[in-house]
Amino acid sequence: MQITLKLASPFVRVMNVEKDSIRFRLTEDATVGMLVDALKRTYPALGNEPLFDQAMVFINGNNINRQQDTETLLREGDSVYMLPVFAGG
């Protein structure tokens, strides 16, 4: 199965990719948790990126709580957006 992964600029830099949108292949039964694991294997620098561990995940525009919904199934053609959470003051 193939999804479109859209990345916020901090992740584009850490992953050292040229675009903020990449096609990513997963198994047919892939979940959000499996996607996160696959990204960390493919882009090892993400494992050292604290913003990635706290990132918000959107699937086709719907916010997925990654801490609770890691078993959410992905489907062919899904658009997944990963957005770091920033705090300000």
C-alpha cells in the first residue's frame, strides 16, 4: 500500500528530504504505530528528534491522537500529515 506523507519543515530538515511530501510504502494492514516505526527505521535521525515523538498526526485531515490511536489502520492513498507540537509563552 502507498500513502502520501506530508511533513512539517522541522521533519523535512531532520529527514534530509527535498520535499515536504513523499510517497511511502507500507504493508496492507499498516497502522499509525507501524508507520511511525517504519519512519524511524528508514530515517534514523527521527529517533533522536524529540519533536517527532510528540508530533500530531492527521489522516485525511482528521486529527489522530498518536498516544491513544496507534492502532488506527491506514488505507491505500491516505494522506498523513505529521505536525510537531510547539509550546510558546
